[in-house]
Amino acid sequence: MRGRFPAPSGISYSFGPGPMTPAVKALLIANVAIFVITFFMPPLLLTFGLRPADIFEKGAIWQLVTYMFLHGGVGHILFNMLFLWFIGVELERMWGTTFFTKYYFICGLGAGLTQILLGFVPLSFAANFYYQSTIGASGAIFGLLLAYALYFPHRPILMFFLFPVPARYLVMIYAGIELLYALGGGGGVAHTAHLGGLATGYLYLKGKRVNLVSEIQYRYLKWRINRMRKKFDVYSGGRGDDVNRRVH
């Protein structure tokens, strides 16, 4: 949602990234709906959260996807969905719905696989990953943050929703914080999954970057053309209710 409010000086202010895009809207609805369901049915968190022991001993392979739609509290889902909205809308508008959706789930899967792989490390801490459950869209969200920093490195983002920091520095700061917490034991938060989402997003975009440049240029040009059409009241093929058939 985006609103503009005229000021006495003639300056206008806006909030948000603009109109909601299809994939972001669907993800928001799905996450909120599932959060409400699990709020009243907490055992579902154990069934659909990502637990490596369940995947390998019970064949619960679906957990690699379902864990992304589960959240442990209002604060958890609120911050994830705010970032999804602020960052995801612009990325989807630039990439297109198909690529955006694919990228989102690839980052989420990468985050989940990070947790699984750490559960098989031949060290004492591995049991913490193998038997504990991971929930949340944060791994996929961190992948979106990485992409946003790559394509809009100087774009300011409110760090902790308090003060603006250029996107590339924000991601660096967050990555450093996540690494420190991960090395310190995690404190009940899957910081390693966040780092896994970042790394997966980077590796995937690095492999696709050459093709993405042309795609991004095309999407951006198409968006600008459509925006100019609306600004000057131009419609492709004219409008059915326009007897004079606007020239375009």
C-alpha cells in the first residue's frame, strides 16, 4: 500500500514500496493464515517444522518447504512479513513473479539444507541441529535482503526500523551479527539458517547474473513504459468506453 499526502511546501511523502505484487501478496496471506492456525493448534509446529531427524527417520521431506510458513510469535512473523513487503515487492516487480517465487523458495530451501548439513557434522554440537526444529521464513527473507543489496546497494533501509543504512552495509552488518550469534550458540534462534539463506541467494544470483542483467533491463523498461502510459492517460488499443478512441 502506498499513500501520498500533499504538504504546504508542495513536497509529497510516500510510504511503502507501491502496489502489492502477486507472489508477495500470496506469501503474506499464506504466512498469516498459517500463523493463525498454528496459534490455536501448536502441535502443528512440531509436525511441519524442519527437524532433520524426522526427515531421515520418518521421511518427512515436506518439512523442507512447510517450515518456511511457520512462526513462533507475533514479533517473529511481523518482522519477516514487513521485510517481505518492503523488499519483495520491488524485487518481484523487477524480476517478474516466476523468477521471484523461484528465488524465494530456493533461498528458503538453502537455509533448511544448512540446518540439515550441520546436523551431520562429526562434532558435539551437531545433535543440536539434528534433533531441534527450525521454523520461520527468515532464511528466505535474508536471501531477499542479499538480492536487494546486490541490485540496490545504495538504497537506504531502516535498520531495526529505526535509522537508514545503505542496503549493502545493512546486509554486511546483519551477516556479521548472525555469524557472531551463530558462533556463540544461537540462543534459540536459527542464525545458521539465516546465513544459509544469504549464501544460497548469493551463489544462485552469481550463477544467473549474466542472464539477469538483460531480464532486469527489460522488466524495468516495461515498468517505466506502463507507468508513463498511466501518467499520460494512454491505453493500449484505446478504451471501450472512449468514443473518440484516444490517439496513442
